[in-house]
Amino acid sequence: MAAHLPLMVWLSPSFPVGAFAYSHGLEWAFESGDLHDAATLRDWLDALVAHGSLRNDLILFACTARAVGTSDDAALVEIAELALALANSAERRLETVTQGNAFVAAVRAAWPCAAIDRLKSVWNGDVAYPVAVAVASAGHGVPLLASLDAYGLAFVANLVSASVRLGIVGQTDGQKITAALVPAVQAAAAVAEPATLDDLGGCALRSDIASLRHETQYSRLFRS
């Protein structure tokens, strides 16, 4: 269990990546009426886990961790570039690179490892969030499946927190949704663990549209 402990720090709300500032398009979905109660929020998040952005993030995470483990710099560069290209709106890109770059900076300062230094030596661009966390996890020897589980659950928990602040659900319903989605997160992590870049793809189109629409939303609490 000691190997898992860094995940509790890196993926906690106190780690300085600014996750609280992003709603992943939920703010527009709420304003438009797509999200209005616990049932609609759970369905929305479940789609992201199984068919949407989190599914792709977990695959990118797994591929990154394997590239680090085999010291495959060419693969690592390819994944880092592809992760940015898959951000299908300006705000999705802002969300992933702001958190990814902040994560790399914080880990290099407080949790240094050779893998993070290697990433910076072979890739001088922005770093997507799943790539950043995967490099640190692999560099510190954290088991891949545990890392995928933790990353997925942190993603869900952060969006539930955003939903509580938006007023879609209360705190108790928010916790019920998070708990209910644990099996879906575990299933997505298990699928992602052996996946390759050829397995990338998604069909959570309404979430993608929400992200695009949020860019021009008149009044906003969140950056995405």
C-alpha cells in the first residue's frame, strides 16, 4: 500500500493544479437544462467514464506509463503530442494543459523522479494532465491499475464537486453519485490498462458540444 500513497496527495484537491476551476462543460449543460438533478448528472458522468473524455484519458495514461517503463522516448513524445491534439475545444485544451503543466512543476519541486526529468528533456511543449500524472506514477513505481483507478475516481469527484457548487445536486447526493460510479471507473481502468493508442475514441458528443458552448457562455463560474 505504501506505493499507492503518493496518489492520495497528487490527486487530492489540495494539490496545486487548480482542478477546482474547471467544470468540463457541466456549467453550460446545467444552464441549458441538460443537467437538473442527481439522475441526469449520474448519467452524464457515466457516459464520460465509459464513452467520453475520461475513457481516452485513461488510455493515454496507460500508454504513457508503459512508454516510461520501457524508456521509449519516441512513444512518449507521440503520446504527449496526441494528447494535446485530442482536446476538441479551446477550453478542453486549457483545462488539460494548465493542470498538466502545474502538476509537472509541483512534482519536480516536491516529488522529483528521473521520469519527470526525462519527459522535460524529450518534450518541450505543454503537457496534458493524464500524461503528467502517468509519468510521475510510473516514475515512482506506482502500480498502473491502481493509478488508473485513482485518476478516474479523482476526475469524477472533481466534477461532482463542481456540480455541487453549481447547485445541480447537494453534497449528499454528490457523494452517492461518486460512490455509485466506482464500479464504472474500475471497469474503465481495467479496459484501459492493456489498451493501445489504436483504442482511442469516444462518443460523448453532448459533452463535447457543452465544452464548445461554454466558451461563449455569458456568465460563468468556471474556466471550462
